[in-house]
Amino acid sequence: MTLKAIARKYGFSLAAAETVREALRVGHGTMAQFDHPELGGYGQWMKGGMLQIGDMFNDALKGRVAGLIAEIAALPDASEDTSTAWWPKEFGQPSMASSQNNVRYAYFPNASRLVIEEDKVVSIYDTTGLTVYGVSQQQQGSVRMLVLKTSAGPIPPGKLTRM
């Protein structure tokens, strides 16, 4: 099935479906962070069933978004990202990776590393002894801050050892 046909099946525009496909590409087919008005605004999806959308009480929309993402994730090219890896190759493929604004991150549990690129500056952090479950970006005025959701509770990357 084509991307356009999948979008039409769930009542979305091709632009909304392309937003999902790009978010899945960045998240290597296992997660996606997106922001599109047709999809309920800002949202997150993780393989295995987790889905959050900004329009959180609209269950009908959430069901349509879930169907759209599941079908796009099943397409052969949804997770291909071989030409744009920006992290050190020796870490392999991240278990999660995403981007928002001028910040992107990739987490490598097997290497115990978190790689963050902010405004084209790459920083590598040691996550030994922690399991990272997610990353959120918080903003207060003009100040942006990443917060890791870990087995030890929420931690800003600055509290980790920088490599």
C-alpha cells in the first residue's frame, strides 16, 4: 500500500503521513515524535503500543493516529536511516533516537552512552548503571532543557559524566 493510500484510509492528508514517516525514520521504526495539527498536535509513539497525542481526550482521533502509524511503521522504508547517522558509528544503532527544535539525541544501552547534538555540537554521556526509558524536552521561556526518564528517576544530562 502507498503512503497516500494509507493516509486516505485513516482520513489524513499526505502531509500528515509524511510527517509520521519522517518521525519513524528518525526513530528507526521503533519510536516517533511528531507535531502536526491533523495528528492532534505534538505526539509520541513507541513500538509496542504507547501513543500519546496532544488532543489527549479525543479517543477517536487517537485510534486513527495509531492505525496510521502502525501501517506506516510496517512499510519497508519506514526505519531506514543509513545515510544520516550523526552519532559515532562504533555505538551501532540506538534503541531510541529523536529530535525536536535544534536538539537531537540517540541512546545506546549496549554501549551505555547517550549522544546529544544541540545546535550542531555533539556531546556524549556515560549512562553506566542506568536504564533510560525516555527523553523529554522542557522549555521555560527561552531556556530549553532535556530530562532523561531513567531507572533512577528523572535526570538532566548535565548530571551524567560527559565523555
